[in-house]
Amino acid sequence: MKGGMDVQEQTENIRNELYMPTGLKMKKELFPGFTKDDLIPTIISGIVFVILDCILWMFGLQNVGILFFIPAVGVTTVMFMMIKGELNLSPVDFIRLEVNFAREQRYYPYIAKNEWENVE
């Protein structure tokens, strides 16, 4: 006997304990917080910024450094906006929740009345 319990009581205590796993992910992540579903908007933004680069190149912007900088900044901005943190919320999800919260709020004005007015 160890600590006043016999082996049978210890095994029953172990069976009755509830195991709560943490850190489970529903989808496979390419790196922490970034799934394959987040990769699609990142690729689309990359294509959009490359098209924007081509348009700038045709209008005479010949600086190659800026032409590489524009898509790199655009894609990384979109990518970091899609990454989910510890609460499983990305910045875009958080803004969407805040907008929905602000839209659902109701205004109930308080009208102060004299409570002793109608007392007889």
C-alpha cells in the first residue's frame, strides 16, 4: 500500500480521471496557424499583385527592386492576415466578429422619472 490506497483503488482513480487533450488541430497546418485553406487566398493575392506589377512595368516603372517588393509585401500581408493564433482567430476573423457585434447592438434609452410623483 502506497499513501493509504491499495492498487485497486489507485487503478479506479486513474480510470475515473478525465483526460482533456489540448492543442488539437482539425486540419493539417503547413506551419503553425496556416492551413491549406489559407493558402488559396494567398496564392490569389500573389497572382493579383503580379498582374499589378505587369501593369506598372507596362506604364514605365522599370525599377526591378520595387517590382519584386510590391508582390512580396502584398503576399506576406495577406498571409499574415490569414494566420490563426492561440484562440483560433485570425485578424480577419476578429474584425469580422467585431463588426457583427457592433451591428447587433441595440440602443435602449433610459428615461428617468420621478418615482415619488404618483405616491398617495
